[in-house]
Amino acid sequence: MVTTPAISFVTYYPDRGILVRIGFALELGFSVFVFDNTPGGSEVFKNDGQENLFLMGSGKNVGLGMALHKMMQVIAEKGFWSVFYFDQDTLFTKATMEWLKQWLVVNDTSLNAGVAIWNFTNSTVPFSPAEAIIRPGYLLVSSGSLFQLDVLNKLGWHNPNFFLECIDYELCARALYAGFALVEVGGCVGIDHLSLQPIDSLQLMGRKCNYGLYSLRRTWRFGWGLFVLGMRSFLRGQWIFGLKCLRNIATHVLMQIRALTLRFLQVIFKGK
């Protein structure tokens, strides 16, 4: 069994910046797995033959759920105990990898058989790995998470029937139903989920307002997925998880109403 976790990514038309982040991981001794969902394969990886970098993919976009499902199984078959996963639009630095490596020394995750997922987040005040803030988690995003592969095997891996929205939350629900814990780890340095997100801005009354407007189809899929997970959780007695699902629906809808309003104002102001 390989005790050092692997690092993994699922990509879709990535830019070359991802090679920098992959380089950080390789330099510090991690093995890196990439499942490329770019139709025909990404040019970014065409000439890459680095040792300990493993490329996967079928030459078409099979969706995030299927990509994670297949990639996690392959990593487990190669003898890894656990794996970090990052979205291609999650930024991190070499210091992030060093922090995570030190955290693994302080916390022997192989002894925590009851934990399915650790999710690492940044904070305004970074902490040392030994002082990291630990708290129970519920709706954990996949990016920035450490997955324990023997637990995922018991759960049946990520659900390949989910193409994009709510894949992470559906896995969290199954983990909680099965009696496994989800853990949030705060204080990690350098993780940034926002900078590469497609965000618009509007100057309103001297104040810069940022917003991200999703398509109606994506909002519907996200909301419906959370609603189904919430209802299932109530039926199983997982009240906290169910309420958090409903809260996230309300928060998302309100944020989209705000974004739609700002987009409307932006169109009006540009027309003047």
C-alpha cells in the first residue's frame, strides 16, 4: 500500500497553468493522475512524458462523475491509500503542497478509518499544519479534498450518472448514510477556488460589485439535485444534511437573482 497520497485532476480544455501546479506536486514527490475530458485530448499534455505523471481519458467529455469514478478506481488499483483532488480552476502554490505534506506527517490519515473525506480550505489567517482548524463537514466540494480510497470502494465510488452538478454532495450524502465522517480542515495556505472563476463586475454607486451568472439550465440542475438529496436525507433521518441542502438552494437562488439584477443594470448602463 502506498502511504503517500496521489494528486489528481480532471481537465476540460485546460490552459498551461495547470502544468505549473502539476510541477509543484511532482517536485515534492507526489504521483499525479490527470483524467482529460477534452474532446480529442488537450494539446497541453501532448508532449508531456514526465515520470510519475499518469494521463487518462477517452478523447471525449464523459462528464466529471464518470471521470472521477474511473480515475479513483485506477489510483486505488495502483496501491494508493488516498488521493487529493483539485479542479483545474483551483489555484494553489508550492507552499500549499508543502503545507499538505506536513499536515500528513502530523495527521496519520490511515488511522482514521471512519473518515471518508477531508476538505482543505484557506483562511484569512493561515495556520501551521499542527494548528489547523478541524470541524465536522456536510456539503464538501470535491476540489481541495483528500479521499480515503478504501472508503470510496465501500461506497461505490463517485456516481457516474451525475455529469457535473452535485456529484460531490451526492457522495457526501452516501458517506454520511453509511456512518462515515466528513471533515473540514481550515487554515491551509494558498488554495484559491475563486480567481479563475468566470466573474463579471459592475461599478454601482462607487462600489465594485462582483457576480457570477449561471445559465438557467445549470441553476435548475443544481437546485433539483440538492432538493432530491435533501428529501432523501430527511427520510433517512439526516436532518442537518437535509437542511443544509435546502439552505444551499435558497442561497444559490438569491445569489442568481442578485447576479441577474446586476447584469440587467450593467446592460442598461452600457447602453447610455
